[in-house]
Amino acid sequence: MANVPSTDLAILFENEAWQQPLFDVLDQRGISYFKYDLKSAAFDGHDLPKARLYFNQASPSAYVRGRPRVVPFTLALLKNLQIQGANVLNGFDVFAFELSKSAQVARLNELGIDHPRSIMFNDIDALARRDDLCFPAMLKPEQGGSGARMHKVDSLDELRRLLAGHPELWEPDQLLLLQEYLPHDPDFGIVRMEFLGNELLYAMRVVTHGRYNLCPSEACNPAEEGDGATCALPTVQETVAEPVEFHPFHDLPVDALEAGRRIVESARMDVAGIEYLETPDGRRVFYDINANSNLRGPIGEAFGFDPFERVADFLERKLQTWK
């Protein structure tokens, strides 16, 4: 593509702070790669792909950092690369899947994996005409990322007032979900599994303290006190919450791992972060599927490895496959 040199590897990204640990490892190994910054970019649809391998690390949450043009540009670029036969990790189909919570609901339903009951709507009056609404419920955007635009609501009237007072909640794509609210043990938290291919990299518990931005990157939720300003800004609901806690989870149930693998394989994801929680009545509910998987160094170290080294290994194996 235009402005991309002939190289082994091109990494598509929007938030460099998330990618820096991987860039450091690639530099140390002497791997030839190009940083394709999606914040300000252009491509020529007549050019042939120039990298042997493209690794898409674009995030649905780019718009909450004031970059609303990143996602449509990335979709256009990935589709162009796909049509021209480029080798792309987490390419167009996977990225489009990550951008659509409704598609994720359909996939989990098809697989028979427990997930929150969800109603998609583009008009509050259409939602109000239904006779199957249950509260409390979670309001979520179709295209989320970094916990953006999420609110717990206790009634239809509260939801109506919320949307009337904050029309920006319809952004970025004017489609919302009203999703089943799922209580869980706040001291245990939720579980996030990270996959490279269909192999588990690690699992961790995330104690949220009421926050919705659970980005694992240390740039967003630092291991030490600091400024995590590279993700979404906290919502009003989150401003009084304690920092998110991340803990290695060594006792991942076998059937939870198997369900995660089925999701990854069904959606043909190359890299994935999948989250679930367990309710007091014994349900294990999968509710979030991520393709842009920000890894957390201290968690990998608790399992005895550097997770970014493992990603570099994965990329090198792919480069060997696609000589």
C-alpha cells in the first residue's frame, strides 16, 4: 500500500502506548517491521500489498480518544487488503465482528454458550413498545471499547431521561443494546482469557470496583499509581471508583477454556481477549469478545514469561508460514 515500504511485518495501530512493549521486543529481535499509524493515513487502492504480514491492532475505542475516523479507515484498508490477498492477522471479518456486540450475541447464541440476553434498538419508543423488558439492565453501544458509553439503568423512565440528556450515548453508530444485568461476586471479579491463535496465553481475574474501563494495558490501568490517560476517560459513574485490580488466575475451569477456544475458532480470530463472569446462581456468562488484546506484563510474569515475547514468537511463526 502507499507509504508502506516492502517489509516483513506491518503493524496497524492507533494508540502507540499500547503497542510500545511489542515494538521494544521486535526491535530487540531485529525483526523488520513498519509502524502503520491509523490516526493519520492514506492508501492507494491500486497498490499491491507490500508487507508479507499485516497485524491489525486497531481498537473500537478510538473514537473516545477523539479519533472517530480511525475505524472506518481501518475497515476500508482491511477490506482492500483482503480482496488483494494479503496475509492479515485479525483482518476485516474479525475486526467487523469486534465492532458489533449484536454479532457477538448471535455468535454466542449459535454456539450455545451462555451470554446476556440483549435487545438491540435505534429508538427508545420502539424499545418501550416491547413487553419483555427487565430491569436493572445495562445500556451498551453496539461499538464499544474501553467501557465507553456503558450505564446501569433501573427503569425505562431512567433510560429515557438518560438518552434525552446525553444524546452522545448513541455514538458512534446510533445503535444501542439493552442487556441483562448480571450480578457477580465483586471480590472475585470477572475473568479474562487471552488467546494467541486457539492457544491460551493466560487468564486473569479483574476486580472492577464498579468501573467499566477494564483495559488491561498498563498505559491505561498502571500497576503503580499514575496517569492512565490513553484509554477512555472515566464516566460520571466511575469517578468515585477504586482502581481496577488485575490478578493472575491459575485455576481456570477446563470447560471455560474450551468455551473460549470455541469462540476463537468459530470467529476465526488470530488474537483474542474473552471475558466472562459467574453469577450467584451458578451461571458462567460470556459477555465480551475483543480482537485488540492489550496484554499485561505483570500477569504474564506471574505465569513465568513475558507476554510480548510470546506475541513476537507468534508473529515469527506466521512469517515462517507465509514466506
